[in-house]
Amino acid sequence: MANNITLTIIKPYAVHEGLAGEIFDRITKTGYKIIALKQVHLTKKQAEIFYSVHKGKDFYDALTDYMSSGPIIASILEKNNAVEDYRKFIGSTDPVKAKNGTLRKIYGFSLSKNAVHGSDSDKNAEIEANFFFSGLERY
């Protein structure tokens, strides 16, 4: 069911800093099951396609440049109410404004280097999961 999955991405900064293991440890301790996982290095074009919902916004070019600047780790997470709960768990996009204990507060460096991505709706969770993973890659 769509409302039981969300997509997360460990962003280039967090991958580069070796934070992925700690982040996934926190994710799984919160009750999420990892049903798909891969490390990839997006091209600029792939990042533009993935973030096309933001095309035309002032941060779009910087975001797609950043997301194609190094390896990322994409994962489908499963749990009841996955999207809404994960959005609360990761916190505000800006680590300075994120609540204490959230992933972005703990691991984020700045607004643009906020450590993790999380789907913002059930519909987008499906679209995003399908962008990165075929049916054969999910378990």
C-alpha cells in the first residue's frame, strides 16, 4: 500500500562524511523496514528529472547540482503511516529550524546540505520509489 512506504535519500554531504550507517541505524530503530537500498551517483539530468516538481523555483539549479555532486544512497522504507511519520522524524529542511532529535538537526550541515530527503506524499513516495527501484529490487 502506498501509505506504507516512503523514499529516503542520504544526500552527498552525509554519504561523503560517512554518516549513512548512523542514519540508517536510527531509521531502523524507529521501526522502519528497509525494503530496497542502493548507492548511485546521479547525473545532472537524472537529478533534474527526479526533482522536476521543483523546476522553476529559485533553489532548483543548486539542488540538482548538489544532488549530482557525489554518491547518494536511496532507500525505500516501509512502516504504517510511513510518509507522515518520516517527515516528522527527519525534521525541517533547514537544520537550524529542525526540532532537536530529528535527522536533519543531528546530521544536517546547512539548508542545502540537510543530510536526507524524504517523500512528501504517498503519491510522490510511489513515484520516487519507482524512479530508483524496479520491482525486482524490492524485497
